[in-house]
Amino acid sequence: DDQYFPMIVCLSVSLLIWFSLDKYYILVLDMVFPIKNSLDNFYFSYPSRIIEFGPTSWEAQRIYLLFSMFISGYSMYWLSCKISKLRIANLYAGLLYMINPYVYVIIMAGHLAIILSYAAIPLLFMTFIDFLEKKGTNEMIKFMFILTFVAFSLHVLVAALIIISIIFLCWCYTRRDFRIPKIIIFAT
């Protein structure tokens, strides 16, 4: 079906990234280990099981990476759908958000918290826009829940809060509605 096409594309690109990383590849960029230290002590390179029946640590890292990459591309697709009705442009926005030099660097450096925060940003913006339009408690709860994932990385959180402030000021200016919803007052 045509509605599943963006999901299939984002999942395919995520799987392509997954399989392009070799087994036991350590995502640490240019980290240097002393000669006496073994890479077996490094958490994600050690091929033991995290729990008795669970995946090995490098498999868990790849699953996390697959999930984060898929969420980043697919959520940006849906955010751009709120702005534009051109499906190919929305898909391109999702793919560009999913695969760019910044994402490459944070993947190679192994900054898994930044990857999750980065993936949650489009969802955060969507829920914030929904909150501004509907002014409901459910939208505020969704917004705060997604904000916790963005807060895994402090610098991503600060950037997201600056952009949310700009969205809020633009929304107030275009709507000529300078009343702050009561839920924001109660949240602070």
C-alpha cells in the first residue's frame, strides 16, 4: 500500500546502515586504548550477553541504532507532512534528516544518547504544535514524555528548547493570541 511506502523506505535505509557496520565494529571514532588494556573490557565490543538469554552487547547497540535511525527518518517525514503535502518532498526531508554528516559523526563516535535525542526532536516539535493547537492535557503529557528522551543529551535539549521558543513566539504572533495556556502555568 502507498501509505506504508515511507515506513518501508526508512526501515530499509536503517537496515542498510545496520548491515554496513561490520560485526564487532566499535563505535568510538578515534578513541585510543593503551597497549596493556584489552578491548574485551570495552562495553559494546565485548561479545558476551547482556543478560543470559538476550542479545550480545554489540547486537544491542545495533538494535538501538536501527531503532533510533528509523524513528528519526520516519518522525521527520510526519513532521514535514504537517507543513507540506508533497509526499516526495516529505520523504526526502525524512531521509535527509536520517542521513547527514552530523548523524554520521555521532554514529561513528558512538554517542548513543545524542542519537536518541536527535531522533526524538521531530516528534517533540509535532507534539508541541499539537499542544499549541489543541491546548489539552494529553498533548502536554505527550510533549513532556518526548522531552525526556530529548533530555538524554543536554546540548540537543538546549537547541530544541530554543527552537520551541521560536515556534511559540511565531505561533503567538500569527494567531494574535498572546494568552499563555493555563497548562503551561501549572507545569511551571
